[in-house]
Amino acid sequence: MKFLFTTAGFALMALMSYGQSKFVRLETSKGDITLMLYDQTPKHRDAFVKTIRQGLYDQAAFNRVIKGFVSQGGELDETILDREKLHPEKPLARIPAEIVPGLFHKKGALGAGRNDNPEHSSYLTQIYLVAGKPQTDEELNAMEKKKGHQFSAAERTAYKKIGGIPRLDLDYTIFGEIVAGMEVADAINSVPTNQHDLPLIPITFSPKLLSKKEAAVIRKVLDSHVN
């Protein structure tokens, strides 16, 4: 398993690994990606784990892949919203927003998709992996002014060195990140797509919750690079 030890974002990721209890392996048609779920976003962590156990993501597809932006998988907005229209009497199934300072859209971040709702609540069955691109100080300064939000020194370092999508910060919940298999995520984000951002050759994935023993091994490796 190839862990992420060489990027500027690794120090942040390694520090985040303390106490994190859930790790997931995305078995994709391009290879495996290992995700660390954040305990700081328990509603999203638990909802994702529940959908995995229910098999709702088994052989799901990356259905919206935009190079240098995101690789989105699971259900499309249209599919979710059309299904909900069939049962207007039922409350919408959403995860309350968990927008936590310090969890941001750096490359490799795991986010929850949503529609344009004022509560910023997330879909149950749509995720995305952040690709993004490196940012300059000028771009980050402009984004701070536009959003009225100041990036921390650590966030600036990550955005400049490994990249990401700072304009999505504070609007979508980030609830995990890639700790191994970034090269697979990069390969997925680089595939040819049609005019609707759908990969020309289907890319599927099935998430598997790692056992406590497997998670302990990963935490040990990550934590060893903090000290």
C-alpha cells in the first residue's frame, strides 16, 4: 500500500489521523483508494458507513469527472431529485451539514455532494474526490476577499503545494481524505469524458469498510510520520 508521505498535505493528514476510527477502501476499476473518514464529522462518517453496510454503493459509478476539479460518484442529482418527486409526502433524506474549520477542499479530500439548499445538507448517496489545481497567493487572496474567509497558514501551504478547490470551502461538507492510492484518483480524474462529464469507459467502485485491525495498521504508519 502506497501511503502519501511526500506532499505538503501529508503533515496535515498525518496529524488528522490521531483518533480517526474509520477507514474505507474504494475498490475501483482503476485500482484501490484508501480513505480516512473524519471523526470530526460524525454524521457524515456514520451515514457513509451505513450505506456501505447496506450495499448502496456496490458497483457504483464515477458519473461526473471533471479534470482538475472533482471525480463524483454515486447517484446523480437528477436521479435523486426525480426519485424524491415521486414521494412528496416523505421528508427529504439528507445529512445535516458538518462544515468544520480546518477540513477543506485540498487535493484528495472526500466531500459529500448536495443540491442548492440553504442548509448545505448533503445527499446520502453522492460523494466526490477533490482533484483541483495548485493555487497562487494572488488567487487565494482574491478568494478570501470573495468569500469573507481567511485561510490558515496550513491551508495556504496545502493549496499552493498540492492544490485543491478553495472556492468550495464552507459550502460543502468535507468528511475524509485519501491516505493511499492518490495515483489511482489521478488516473480516474484524467479519463476521457463526454459532453456531460461522463467517462467514455465506465469506472465503477465498491467501498469496503476496513476492519479494526486493518485500520490500526494504517494509523500506526501514519502516526509514525508525525513524530
